[in-house]
Amino acid sequence: MTASAQAIGPMETFHYDDAIVRKFTLATLIWGVVGMLVGLVIAIQLMIPEANMSSPYLSFGRLRPLHTNAVIFAFAGNAIFAAVYYSTQRLCKARMFSDMLSAVHFWGWQAIIVSAALSFPLGITQSREYAELEWPIDIAITLIWVVFAINFFGTLARRRERHLYVALWFYIATIIAVAVLHIFNNLALPASMLKSYPIYAGVQDAFMQWWYGHNAVAFFLTTPFLGLMYYFLPKAANRPVFSYKLSIVHFWSLVFIYIWAGPHHLHYTAAPAWAATLGMLFSLMLWMPSWGGMLNGLLTLRGAWNKVAQDSILKFFVVGITFYGMSTFEGPMLSIKIVNGLSHYTDWTIAHVHSGALGWNGFMTFGMIYWLAPRIFQTEIWSKKWMSIHFYIGTIGILLYIIPIYVAGLTQGLMWRAFDANGMLQYTDFIETVQRLLPMYWIRAIGGTLFLTGTVMCLINVLMTWATRKAPYEVPEQQAPALAGGYVDQPTPGSRLVAVTKLAHKLDVFSQMHWHRRWERLPLLFTIWVVVAVLVASLFEIVPTFLIKSNVPTIATVTPYTPLELMGRDIYQAEGCYNCHSQMIRPMRHETERYGEYSKPGEFVYDRPFQWGSRRIGPDLHRIGQTNSSVAWHVRHFNRPTDTSEGSIMPRYPWLLTETADFDGIQSRIDTMASLGVPYGEELQRAPEMARAQATEIFNRLIEEDPTYAGSDLEDKKVIPMIAYMLRLGTDIAKPLPEEAATEEVARLQP
Amino acid sequence: MAEEPYHDKLFDHEYDGIREYDNPMPAWWVWMFVLSALFAFPYVLWYHIGNGPSILDALEAEQAAYAEKLLATYGDLSVDEPTILRMMEDENAMLAMKGLFKGKCSQCHLADGSGSVGPNLTDDHWKNVKGVTDIAEVIRTGITTKGMPAWGDQFTETQLVLVSSYVAHLRENPLPGKAPEGDPIPAWPAASAAGIDENAGE
């Protein structure tokens, strides 16, 4: 190689910043314990609903988002940052761009986590899964993410290594895609400091949310962890990566294809059929790109399996990668419509998620941390034995978690759809299908406890390692030559073929992927291609969803929520009801028999946000207004569900009967909805009075149904708007047609 | 995988000590990828361009099959007193309705009909009912201001008869349950007294 091909500048001296890695590592484990503990608490509540002590702050619907957000953004998030900060510096032979930005990133992220931990128990939520945080926190996330991006790309700009290693490609994809997803999914109009309404409604909102939800899995739980794998696995195994070519092909196919797959979360729903098909087909296509990562991981260990047998760190990696392979096979399978018809809304989804989260994200994180600990604390790991016990206890924990939950999912899915010889539902009582799962839930809780125990052992091990650290830390001096201009790429290889067409020669040269080598030394160009891959796929799906009118055929009798119903709807979201109840009756006879007419896209045009849900721990509620119109029943049920429904595992909501509803606050919410295009009239002037009038009406109905409520003080309590919403749900399509004017009004609203 | 041509040639580059092999992609991997992409074409051709059944088609077929089954079993029932009284004697029909009542009505009337939020349907006291056709009417239109939902949109006429018969037949086994509401009414007329042609509808 000639000197100009190297284009080397003067030798430079620098130091790596490992203090920031230490911080992120400790934060990972501390939040990991918190997030998993909350998971265990809500798992126990499913079996013993009274375990929430009837406290609003410990209620399942409020804690479930805390669990998911904590494990995704706090546990996995901090792990990602630890990985990025440690490996990027080494792969670029450069210190992070700015220590100040590193600190802002770390403390800003922890502050966001704390604000999440406070706001969810308080019922402050957008009720969009894994994007529940309200708008001020969303803005903070955006800012911190920009800080992270500047710090990362700044480091790339100052690198002393000409080409970007594959781990860095995955980090680039992560940073770009998460930014795009977070911003576009969270576009909302604030109604107050702590409440906003999304700019999307109904079908479109569902579409955006699952474009986000699915790709959060892709770009927060997959690509950064692949990056992590590509750095820490070859380091720990001391083996070269199996195939550079495979890295290239699976990287680009993954980044491009993942984005399309989101609508597989919306099979059999009111989302357009073409979108569901796209989601399914691209999910199937995603199987091999995902397995490319698994193969490159496992095959890197060829010839090192004897090491794996002795080294707990490699064991964590092997099991983690194996779970990655399993879940990325299962994912495409679940995206097949008929399979999804059985699995959706059941625990199958929960099992799928946890094989990925505990197996892949959890074990890759633990493997990384055990590898990092002696290096960042510059001492031996405190206990190798604990590390090994953690591995076994964690593995058994995962199996005890997922196996019973797979069984639970399959059991309930089959029970829901079972017909008897008369062609009638065999299990008409929903609670029957829940009670059947409780033994499985107990085993799951044991599995979860074991996994959590392992995490606590890891935390203790790391803390003890930290306690025996050298003080002060050594900061070894690094040396590398700066990059200089005038770099000449290696010559493009010729075609290896003989006697074929020109095109074939060109293809052969292309397939040798020399062009990619050039991209790898041009981070800007590389990033632009990532942006293109992410955006093209997004636009192909999102634009038609918004522009094709026939996606959401208008229903003339569907009208906006009254102020009181909107208040109720907001309480429904604040309590997190969507965590256990869907509002989407699928067009399958067992669903229409159980719940009523299947849900139509036009019914959701005023739903901001949509509340279709993803798991039915309780029954679907879309037609509850048709099938249960008793105010007295709802009051008794909210107060203590078992009073009306024997064997119910729904939590109690006694505070709905004692807390006063905020009637005056509804005006700004109505106004915000109007700004978003909801055709309100009189409501714009006197929403609170209208809400009060309807509250009185409902209260009177309560007394008429059950005179013992006369003289109670329920009239202005939260339970009244909540019931107003319940009574309204799903009733619009059965209403008689109003006069022409209303039809035009609704038509005008359609984009 | 032993037959794969992995010559394990190392590239000359190296990142923080990490090296990479110039190995080809596993051939089965490439083929599976290609096939999984090609699968899209026949699928779209059949289900979206051709006349493969849509999800709604499938639902309609399921519903039609059930309607046929109902017709075959019970004939085309019409909501009138003789029919409702007659179906009360059809033990199979009553058994079949038990599950439906449990699913849709038990939240308010309890699975055995003894009443909770809704009245006890097993006693002789009724609020809105004098004869069996009133039962069908209450079920069809509901008494929505008092909490009883309207089921008219959810049931076919035949189903409405069967549900009404089921409710009427609950009286044959009075349960303590919720205290009586409304006024006592006489026993339902005997099926034969209502002038039933035992063969009607068969």
C-alpha cells in the first residue's frame, strides 16, 4: 500500500473517557432492578389484584407503562449508551467529542427517567404504548437525543480510524431512526402543561403508533444491540467476525425492511388491508436479515466453543444471540395473518416480547457489563462464581417466564375462538378464559423473580468490583496518527467472470462490495443513505394512509364526543385502561358473537389518541355502550369489580367514586380538539356547563336505576364522566341517520 | 455447514483489535432471503389483485354457515307467543342458550338468572312483562334508561325467540336471589293451550 493510500497525519496523543461508561453502566443496573421489580409487582397484581392496596399510584394500568418504559429506555437505554460510549471511542481511536455533552447526555437521560417514574403513577400519559410520556418530556427527550447525536457524530468527525466498523453503522442507524420515529409519532397539540392530543386520529393514529412501536423494537432494542454484539463479542471471544459481506447485506436489508413491518400489529383491525399485507410481507422478508446478525454472531464463535464452555461472558452472549434468533423467527411467523389472528391480544405477544427482552437485550447487556466491569474499574471482577450463578439463574428464569406464558397465550386464544356443537361460543364468559391462566401466571412470577434475582446479583457484583477499584483510576495514554487528506481507495477489483455480458461483469464487481468500503470512510454519505432507507420506507406507507380517502369510509352517524365523554375518555387513558382492554372488534365470528358488530374505520375519526390496545387481559370494550348500559352496574363495578363480576382480576378503582372531576379544565381540551379539526359548536362556548348538565343526567339515571344512590355525592365525581364515555362507546353506528348537514360536516373533516 | 467454502481469509483491516473474515454469505441464507421476498408476488396476486378471499369474505362465510345451521336446526322462527312457548320445551335449544345468557346477560342478571343489577328473572314478579312476547320486546328494544341494553341489532329473529324462550323458562326453577321487583303475573300459558301446532316450522 502506498503512503498516499494511507494518508496519515502526525502522531497524536489522547485519552479515552471511561468515567462516562462507568456512569452509564451503573445506571443500567440500577434502573434494570427498578424496572424489573415493577414488572414483578404488576405480574403479582394479575393474580392478587388486592396487591395494589387500592392505591391509584400502584394501579396496574399506571404501573405497566412504568415497567415497559423503565426496562426499555432506562435499562436497555443506559446499556446502549454504555456500549456506544465505550466502543465508539475505541473504534474511532478518539475521545468522545465533548465531555460536557457526555455529561449532559447522562444526567439529562436520568432526569427523563425520573420524570417518567413520577408522571406514570400520577396518571400523566399520552396512552401510546412505549411513547406514553407527555409532551414536555418528549421535548426533553428530543433535546437529549440531539446532544447524543452531536457527541457521537462529532466523535466520528474527529476519528483517527479511516473506516467505520460495522458496530458504528448500527449506532448510526439507531440514532437517525429513533430521532425520526420519536418526533413523528409524538406530534401533538398541548391542551395544558401535562396533557396533549395527537395530530393524528383513529386509523391514522394507530398506523403512526405502530410504525413507531414496531420500530422502537427495531431501532432501540435491535440495531444498537447488534452494534454492541459486533464489538463486544469478537473482543470477548478474541475471534475475527465471521463474514464482513454478511455484515453489509444484513445491515442494509435490516435497516430498509424493518420500517415497513409495523402494520403487522394491526392485522384484522380497522386499518386498511393493503397496509396489513405490506406489514406481513415485509416481516417475512425480515427473517433472513435478522438471522444474518445471529449467524455472524454465532459463526464468529467457530473454533471458540471450548472457550464458551468455560467463560460465563460468552455464555451470556451465546444465549442472548440464540434468543435473538428465536424471536426474529417468531416475529415473522406472528406477522402471518392467520397466526396473528390467534396470537394477537393474548399472552403470546407477552411471551414473544420477553424472549427478546430478557434473552436478547438482557443477556447481551449482562455479558457486556461483566466484560466491561474489570476494564472500567481496573480490577478483577468481584465474583466469577456469582457471574456463573447469574447465568444459570437467569436462563432458568427466562424459561420459567416464557414457557407458561406461551401456554397461557395459546390457551386463551383457543378458548376465545372455541365454538360448541351448536355453533355457539363455548366459553361465553370472558373471566373463565382468564381464570384458566392463573396457574401459568404463578409460574411466570417465579421465573421473573429468578431473572430479577440474577440482575440484583449482577448489580451487587459490579458494586463490589467498584468498591475494590484502584483509586485514582489510571488513564492510559493512547497514540494514533491523525487522518490526513488525499486518501486513495484501494483499486476496485475486476470481474471474476469470463465470457459473459457486460451487465454480468458489472453485477459481479458490485457483489464484491468494494463500493461499500468507500462509504465506510465517508460517515456523512453513509448517514445520508441510512436516512434515505428509513424515510423511503416510511413515506411509502404513511403517505397513502393519510391520502387515500377510502382507507376510512365515512360513517354519517359518528359524531364528536361530548365534553363529559371526552373528560371520561381522558380519565380512561390516565388510568391506563388500554393496557388491559382493547377497543377493536376483529371481523371474526367468535369476536362478533362475543362483543358485537366488528369495528369500522369510520368509527374512530374522533379518537385522539386511538385506544385499540394490544392485549386483552379484560374483554374488548368497543361496544360496551351497546352491551352494558347500566350506570349502576358501572358504579358498582368500578368500585369493586368482583361485586358484579365474580372472579374478575380487574383492579378496584374506588378513587373514581371519591375524586372530583375537573369540569372547568375541559374547556381548553375541547378548544384543542377544535384546533385539530373536530367540529365542535356550542361546546366552544360552554363546555363545562354542558359537561355538568350531562353529569346530572347520568346521575339521575343512576338514581332511577338504583334509588339507594339518592343523596350520594357521586354527581361530580370522576366515575360519572367515565361512565358517560362507557355508555357512548361503540354506539354511534347503531344510531339513526341525522339530517344531511351532519353528513357534510363529517365529510369535510376527512383529509 | 462443513461443505461451505469458508476459507477464512482475513481482511487486512483491524479495529481496536477486531478482525474480519472475507467469508461469503451462507448460500442457504441468501436463498431463503430471496424466496421470502419472492413470496410477496403470488400473495399479492392472489389476495389483492386476484379473487382470494378477503377477511370480510371469510367472516361472511362463517356467519352464513351459522345462519344455515340455525335454520336447519330450528327453522325460521318468528317472534310470537306460540313459538316462544314451544321453544321452551326444546331442551337442546335451552341448553344452547345457557351459554349465550351467561355471556351476555349474566353480568346483570347472574348466570342462573337470579338477578343482581338487573331483576331476578326466575321469580313470578316482573316489571315490564305480562306475557312471553313482552320478554322478546324488552330484549329487542331494551329499557335503556333503566340500564337494560337493547339487543335487537345483535340477534336475528330466530335467536330472539330462543333467548326469550330461555328467559321465560327460567321461571320453572325459581331462585331466592334478588328480591322480587314489579308485579306478580300468572304462569305462562301451557304450550298446547296457546294453540301450538307441534310441527310448525319443521
